[in-house]
Amino acid sequence: MRFSEVAEVDHDPGRARIFEQGWQSWSPTSAYRIGERPPRPATDTIQILCYRPETPVPDGSFQGEGLLALDPGDGGPAHVFSTPDPDAIPSIRARPEGNRLLVTADGPVCHTTHDGGLDAALAAWADTLAAQAGIGPIPVADPMWCSWYGYWDKVTEADIATELGHLDRYGLDAGMVLLDDGYEAGIGDWLDIRPGFGNLAATARRITDTGRRAGIWLAPYLVGSGSRLFREHPDWLVGGADAGRMWDQDLAVLDVTHPAAAEYLGQVFRELTGHGFSHFKLDFIYAGALAGRRHGDADPVTAYRRGLEIIREAAGPDATLHGCGAPLIPSLGHVDIMRVGPDTSTAVEPRSGDISQPSQHGARLSSRAREFLHGRWWVNDPDCLIAAPGVEAREDWAGFIASSPGLRGSSDRLGDLDAWGLATTKRLLRPSSGVPPQ
């Protein structure tokens, strides 16, 4: 779609700051000075996986997805340019031209001004959209233990049993245990269990028998090219949609506008709920909003939100939906917890050089910039505490987790922690803050 002029704004080039809202959880998000070059994708695959694929940013421009905000640096009010409708998310650009910024967008935009600076403007904007969406008080989230960073995709039923024993032995406060990627036979085949994992229903019972909630990871919109679903139901896939490449395979998108595919999606969540799972980490869900040919008459964002409605109906009103790799604004009103940055890592800096990729630096950058959403839209998830001896700068990462108001989670093999790691984990596993940051 063509970009049209929205406004021209005076600014002080030496002091102005522009806030770019990234498209999804992993998209870099921060405020930048006029002379800075914000992070951009290192490869075409990363553009798909972590940015908004259809609107790459031209050189010399700033771009926010559904939200771009400006502190002009001249003592005047902050400017907020944003979508009027979570069902239609424009890309909004600002290009410096001398002492003026030219703002353009590829869809309708609301332009408001706010006294009190950029942070106050962003908080006010979030409050307004929450009220429009009917978002009530945000409940606190219990701390959790997650299998991912300790076991990666080789986790087994026996590993979960081991960690449950450690949680009790060490007196760690984890009200939910999350089984992450690795139990499934294939991406898209969520009810087929990987040989060697064990029994999924027994794993859920093992967790809930301790009085904890059982959580499980899925990438509900993805279908791997190596999966049984891909082979048997090509008509259930979004035509022409390229969801990138992970798990050593190309990725397709489940078409939730197809009645049979929608029924399958609901069946997955009904069966997992029947096993006893009540916390669902919905990962890589950017895929649901990718462009392509769908069975029904729905644009990508509408289809994405329809998929979340199917999941909510199947999982039930008391289930916790936990977004990750998720388009931020389209998820408003549909998830209870939201990852607000990329994955953390044992390394401080991303090995690829792209800040959207796993690293402590990238996770801190975007999670801190999006802190104003916590307690207004959902519980923020800054990613897990990892405190084992091999983690670079683990004291700094723990300090960031301690300062975050959001979800607290541990993801180490608890038996591998030294005295510092165990004491830090015990100290930081606390419920999320129940109030928005001011």
C-alpha cells in the first residue's frame, strides 16, 4: 500500500527522540536520537521471523508498526501517531528533513499530543486502547519454571519429574511448570508425541499433583514441511505464505479460516486442556498474520485474531494464554501474558549481530522499552532468569529480572546451580507486579 503524508512536526535535531514500536515480540523496540540508525534485519529470513515482512524500512527513515511516538526535544508536547483500530495496523514512518519530521503511513492514523514527555505519552496511549478494548484489572502471574534453557528440545517426562523434585527440595516458589518445545513429533503435529519423550498426559498429571499449574508450549499457526499435517492436509495451509525456516525445515501457515483447520486447532487445545494443561505458551504466532491466500474472506490481522479466539474458546476462560513472537497490538484483549522482547541467551550479545536474535542485550532493550504495557494490556514477559555458572554476566541479567515488573521464571537445570545461582533464583521467583509502571 502507498504511504501518504500524515503530518509535519518541528523538532530539535540534537535532542529529539523517536520511539519505534516493533511489529512483534522479537522486533527491536526503543527510542532513538535522530542521528542513530535503529536495528534492521540482518537477513531476509530474519525479516520474516522477527520483523514485519511486507514493510521493510527504507534507509534514512524511522518506522513503527501501529505506533510511532516523538519527543521533539524543544520543550513541546510529545506526539503519538497510532492505529485507531487493532484490526488494521499501519506502518508509520518519520523521515527527518532539516528541522522538520515528515510523518507518513500506509493506513489510517490517529495523531495526539501529550504533555509530560514520551514515557507519559506512551502510558496514556496504552491506557486509552486498554479502555477501548474493555481490558479490566490485570491479575498477577505466579512465578514459573520452564524447561527450555535447561533442556532445549530434548526434554523428557523424566526431566520434568527431576525438576519438580528440585523445586520442592530447594523450596522454590514456582506455581506453574512450563513444558517447552521438544515433546511433539513435528511442528504442527501437536498431539503426536516425540519418541523418547514419555507420556504427555502423565506429565501434566505429575505437575498438577504437586499443586502447581501445568503449562505447555505450542506454535499453533506453524506447520513444518516435515510434519504429517503438511503431508496430509495441504488444503489447510495459507497459500503462498512463507513463514521462514526453523527446525531444519521450511515453515507454512495453518489457515484458521478453513473450517477443518479451525476444528483441528480447537481439537488440539481441547485435548491438551483435558490432559490438565491450563497455561499455553503460544510461540511464533507472527505466522498467523502473514499475507497469503486464505480459504475465507479475512485479511491477515483478522485471521490472526480469529485464531486466538478459537484457542480461547477451546482452552476455556480460565486458561492463561501466553503470547510470544506475537504481533503486539493485534493481540490486545486476546492474551494474558506477552513476551515483550526476544529470547535471552547465555551470551550478552547476539552471535549474529542482529539484536532481534537471542541475547541478553536484545531482551533488555525491547523489554525495557515496552515496560509501559505491563499491567495495562497484560503481564509482560521479559524472558526467564538463567543463573547457572556458565551464563555470561549473570549478575547483570539477574539484576534486570529483579527490576522488571513482569513474569518471573527460572529455566535452569536446578541441580546445576551453584550457591549464588540457587540463592538468586529463590530470591527472584516472586509473583509479577499487580500495578502498571508510572
